Amino acid sequence: MSETAAAKGLVLYESRNLRLFSFFLFYFGQGLPAGLTVVALPAWMAANGVADGQVGNLVAWAYFAWTYKFVVAAFMDRFTYLPMGKRRIWLIGAQVLMSGGFVAAAVLNPGPTDYTVLVIVTMLVMTGAATQDVAVDGLAVDVLPEKEQGTASGFMFGGQAFGMASAGAAAGYGLQTFGAQTTFLLFIPVLMIPTIYAVILRERRGEKLLPWSQGEASKLARESFTPKYFGRDGQFMITIRSLLKGSSLWFILAQSLGRAAGGVVTPLIPILGTQFLMMSTAEYTSTIGTIDLAMAFAGLALGSWLTIKLGAKWATCGVMASHAVVMLFLILGQEFWIEFPVFLVVLVAWSLLALLSSICTNPLRMQLSDKRVGATQFTIYNSLANLPVALGAWMLGQLGGSENLDLTLGVAASLWVASGLGYTLLRMPKAEIPEQPEQIEDAMGGEIPARVN
């Protein structure tokens, strides 16, 4: 193998700055479908008179597409092409799948009242996004040292929020002005940016860029890969043992309570904007898009600072409590927030807290995941996080939605309080001993790079 060829290109394992940028970009890519299906389509439907229950159900379907991705994760942990890295072949494929979902959505070309077609479109594009998310999260577990996890989480969900904000605003304007088909097609060139980037990226030095390129599997990739699925030391049993630890089960409970509350409120926010303040689809999506964009950068900085200063656990507790306070204000202060300037403040608070919730809990998932089954276990945590959101969105119609606002908001606030208490009682496992320089040297072929950030 040529050392000159192996040293060229972008190598994740060798640069902290490259890792942070890469996870920002990949999460930006998965934020695009989320902005369309969770922000733009619900606002489009609500502004065109679709019932609250159907708006909530569409959001439920969007999150449901992320609940079964652990099946994909099991395949990623079991089958891969190690000479190109442990995750990258899957990452490239997932990006292509996501683009294909948008092409199929353009062909279907639904209107705002075509509920069944909108559900199909939502499932297509969000399944592609969920597959990409599995590949990226598995990569994060593999290459991120623990001291970078909080900062990287800020970049990851900052990128996702940036993608959601951009896509939500652009799609809202596009749906109202150009229709669904043109709007979906305009997403394709943007999705090609992270796709091309995944093609030119390497996980570790010396790996192949493409299947026909020069290179070989790294020692670290081989050692962290467990080809056997069943048996005591197989991937299945490793995953089960790790998931059934007390800290893991308690985390799942606390996470589920907070995510269910988010599911109730996520489809309610555009309903409040379009029905209580009479905002059009374009007005609402451009407003929330601008706010989400600003909060993406604010949350990136604030989330990183909170996880470093307070630790991921206590930062999460504070975010859950803040959610409950916002719900209390919506219950008691309706005469204030029906005024547009006050409603803007509510949107800012909602956008920032939703982002901080993801940023602060993500390091907890990473720390609880066994690296041998990183994609599977991390994805199970995320899948279990999305199922309560789907349940909460379904609950919106059952609770009465905007017609029984106090009860709906009260249930959400109670769930967030219970979640915060759950995180307070969570006991995290002790951190693993970081890799020693000689381990890094051996894994990289006997030479430490000139600069390992």
C-alpha cells in the first residue's frame, strides 16, 4: 500500500475539527426531510383546514419511520465492507436512498388534503433519513472520544436544526407557491452535497476511498467488528446485556416521558400559529424557519457549554424543567401569547429547548452504548425515543388538541416534570479509560500523524 496515497484526503480519526464539521454536515442532511415533514407539511395542512387529528397523525407517522431503524442498525453492525471503514459504505448508500425518497415524493405530487398520499411521502423520505441517521450515529460511537461527545452533540443537532429550519422555511414557501412536485425536486441538489462528501471521506488512514481504490481495513476497525451475531459473545447477546443494565433501563424510561411530551406539542405549535394567530403556511414556516436557524447556532454553543459545565445528565434535567415552565405559561397566559410578539418569544423558547433536549441527551446514549454494537444499541435508544413522540402526537387528537388546550398542555407539562425527575435519579456508568498514544500508533500503522486534534 502506498503511504502517499493513504495519507491523502480527509480522515475522520485524525482531526477533531474534521469530525465536528462532518457530523454537522451529515446531521444537516437528515434535518432536510424532518423540516419538510414535521414543520412544512403540518403547517400546510393546518392552513388549508385539515383537522387537528390528521395533522397530529402525520407527525406521528414521521416519527414512526424512525422507530424501526434498529433493524437496519443490526445489519450495519453485522455486515459491512471494512476496507472502506466500518460505516462509510452504509452512509453513502443511505444518502442515495434519501434522495430516492424525494424523487418518489415528487412523482406522487400530493395536495394539502391528500392525507393518505402525504403519509406515504412522509414515510418514504423519513425512512431514508432514519437510515442515514443510523449510519452517522454508528460512526459517532466508533470515532468520537468521550471528551468530544458533548461538543460533537452540539454540532450534530445544531446541523440538524439548521437543516430543519432551512427545509421548513423553503418547503413552506415552495408548497404554497410552486406546489409539492417542484418543492420536492428542489431538495435533490442540496442532498447531493453530503452524499459527495461521504464519498471523499475516510474514517481512518489507509482505508480505501472506493471499492476499487488502494487501501485496507484498519486494525481498530477489525478489532471493533464482531462478525458473529448469536452466541454468548455475539452481537445479539452483547446488545441485550448492555440494554438490560439498570442505568440503561432507567434512561429509557426518563427519555420516553420527555419525548412523549414533545410529541404532544410538536404538531400543536403550528396549529396555534395558523389558527390562533391566523398565520398563513408561508408566514408560519418562514417565521419558525428563521427562529430555528438562529437557535441552531445558539443551541450549538449553549448545548456544548451546558454539557461541559453541568454534565449531560444535569443539563438534561434543566431542559426538562424549562419545558414544563413554558407549558405553564401557555396555560396561564393565553391573553398574552395570542399577541404576535409574545408568540415569537414562545417559538424561540420552544425551538431552543427542543434542540437542547437532543444535544444534552445524546452524550448519555453514547456513554451507555457498547462500541462493539454501537450502531445497534445507539439506534435502539433513538428508536425507543421516537416511538413515544409518535404516541404523543397521536395523543393530541385524543386529548382534544386546541379545543381542550389546558388539558393538552397540562399533560405535556406533567410528562416533562416526570422526565426531569427520572434523569435526576439516573446513575451513569463510569467512563472507560481513553485510548493510550501507543494504541493509536499501533492502530494507524506505527506512526502518529503530525497532528491529531
